[in-house]
Amino acid sequence: MPAKLQQVTIAYKKNHGKNHGFFILSLGIWSHQYLFENILAAFLPVLIVYNGAYFKLLQSPLGTDVHYQGYAMLRLTSVCVFLFSALALAVNSGYSLGAVLLLLSSTALLWQRPRLDLQRRDYLILGTLLFYFLIFTVNMLYHGDPTRELDMPLRALLAIPVMLLLLAYPPHPAAWWGGVACGAIAGAGVAIWQMIALGEMRPYAATSNAIHYGNASMLLGLLSVSGLGWAQEQRHATGWSLLLVLGCLAGIFGSIASGSRGGWIAIPVFTCIFVAHHARQRGKRYLQVALAVVVVLVGIAFAAPQSLVRERTLTALTEVRKFENTGNVDTSIGQRIEMWRTALSMSDEHVFLGIGRNGYLAQKEDLVAAGRMSTTVRDYTNAHNDYLDALVKRGSIGLLALLAFLLVPLYMFAGALRQGTLAMQHFSLAGVALCTCYLIFGLTTTSLTLNIGIIMLVFPMVILWALLRHQERTS
């Protein structure tokens, strides 16, 4: 064992005890399918301890007036926030581990009763989460849909006590930025292993589907690059910047390797936001240079030999032409267009409340029997588009709740990005990236009908908002 790692390990055991360290290092044994995932999940915390980031976030006090219990809660939320992102793509349901730990930790609010000092903006975020849950639940009961449909919007409700917990005991920023970078890198490592050892053409890491992995990987990559401004303010600026850049590259690599084309749209959109934000501080020359670099990188991505980006893009264009010329719905693009067309036609007569999940599936069977819809899309339970799925199942009210769910936090983060302090802007930029990604992901898939989709939205949302508000209070 290297001397530095041995010293850090000894210091960690001395300050935190053996049981706590054993719990973290044994996370890799929890419900994994592959040995590689076990090793990686167990080794991730060791990597963070070794480079000093994790050890630092456990040792650094966030306020001198915090009593012992409050200090312990600050350390606990930091560990949970780190694990949430770091294990998200490397361990089966790894994103759930940190989320469950945060939810369980929020029960401490029942007896500790910390002072929250909630503002109108906090209530607006909380109200948006509650509104989405209530609209979904009432609509489900009205249409008599299966109660299992409640599983996904329940995550939005459960994020409320987590947000209150994090407002009271904000995690260390290093836990957040280190977690998203390590999560993207770990996911890319699993994906590379699947491509080499298992021969997977479209890797999926520890998720159940290449699309889910690709979108989550893209999200972690863009969240990583959002923290570069924060990294440059740290004592070990070079190390943090390198980690976040690697996280960004690993996240984008995972998305490209998965072949999930819908998520690729987020790259140019967020690049414009990122460059425009930093150009305000660094001048027009920065904007020109940054855009030139982006154009060169895009050109390389298309011109490279055996470019997956070029191949998947050309395939998409070919499938669109096939659908336009022959109505072919046997392709990925053709099936999506057929599902979108069908969802729009179903929603015409039920604009206000929709037809529910059961009604949607029943009408699809009727359309197939009448020869008005291809059998290739009959078994899909959603419209492969978050907005059309909400419209056809929950009507215009459900679509309004979905738009509020995404646009209200985006508005709040964007406002802080324009007018907040420099310390707030790092987290507000990440918040803008989060909401922008989900606005884009929802165009070609139904992210919010999946466990990974809803959790990777609501929990980063409340984490980033709590970090932003903490910077505002301490500035």
C-alpha cells in the first residue's frame, strides 16, 4: 500500500471508526450481477480517499456554530450525495442507494427540528414537486389505472423531505462534484468492459437499457463540466479540473457508445449555454475560440474512421426517408413516429383529462384490430415521448404539470445563473444542465416512466437547489 494511502486510511479509521469504513467498502457486495461491478463499486471510495477529496469532505467543517449532531448530519449528507452519483451507473440500482440513504436520513428532521428559513423560492420548488405528484395521482385514480403507476411520481413526493434535509444540512460541494465525475467515469468503465469482454454493441453499464444508460451518462458528463468554475477556485484546482474534465469526457463517451441519439442533442444546446455564460465574464474572444473548438470536435466526431456518430446519424436520416416514402414503421425512427402519430390522434377527443394508461392500451388494441396502427408498436406501454405520453394519458392538465415540473426549476436555476453570486452560479449552471437535458431526453423517450429517469431528475434537482441556497446564505 502506498505510504500516502496508508496514512490516510489510518487517519480515517482513527477519526471515524472501523464500522463506518467497512460499510462504505462493502457496498460493492450489494446485489451485483458481475464481479467487475463488485470490484469497481468497492474500489471507488478507496480512490476518493486516496486523492484526498472524500477524506477532506468528511473532515471539513461547514460552519463553526454547528453542534455535534448537526456536524454529524453534515458528514452524513455529504457521503449520501457522493454515493448517489458515484454508484449510479456502476452498480445495479446504484442510484437508489444514495437516494434511500438520504430519505432515511431525513427522518432526523422529526426530532432535531433545525431552523430551515424557507423562502418563497423554496416553497415554489416544493410546490412543483407536490403538484406533479398530486396531478398524476388524481388522474390515475380517476381513470382506474393500476396502483403500480403511482410508483414513479411517488419519487417526486419523496424528494420533498430530502430537500428539507439538505437545506438544513447541506452537503460539502466536493461530495457533489466528485460524485458526478466518478459516476460518469465508473459507468464508462463498465461500458468498456461490456464492449470488450461481453461483445455488447450498445453497452448499458449497470442499467437495463442502452438508452437509459446513454441519457444518464450524458447527464453526468454535462453536470461534471458545469463544475469547472468551482474546481478552479479550489486549493487543488488542477486535480479537480482534471477529474471533472475526465468525468465530462467519460459521460459523453458513454452516451455515444450506447448509440442513444436522442441524448446527443443536449451537447450543442448545453454547449451554447455554457459558452454564453462564461463569455459574459471572459469576453467575446472566449466565445469565438470556444465555438471554434466545438466545431472542430464535431467535425472529428463525424470524420473519424468507423465513427459511431456518423453511422447512427446517417441511419436516422435513412429511416426518416423510408417512413416518408413508404410509411415503413419497422425501424427505430419509424416506430417512434407511428407512436407519436397515434398518441396525438387519441388525445384529440380527450384533451382535458386524457384517457389513462388502461384507456391508452385499450385504444391501441382497437386501432390495430381496425388496421389503423402497425402491430410493431402495439406492445409499447408509452408513447416514447414524455410530452405526448402525458397528453394522451393525463390530458392537458397532466402536460401542464409535466411542463411545470421541468420549467419552474429551470427558471429558478436560470435566474440564479444570471443574478447570483459566483459561488451560486456553479450550481445554478448544473441545474440548468439538468433541466435542459430532461427537456431534450423527453422528446424521444419517456424518461419519467422509469425508475432511473425520475430519480436522476428529482434528487439532483433538490441537491443542487440546497447547495445553491447554502452558497446564497453564506455569501
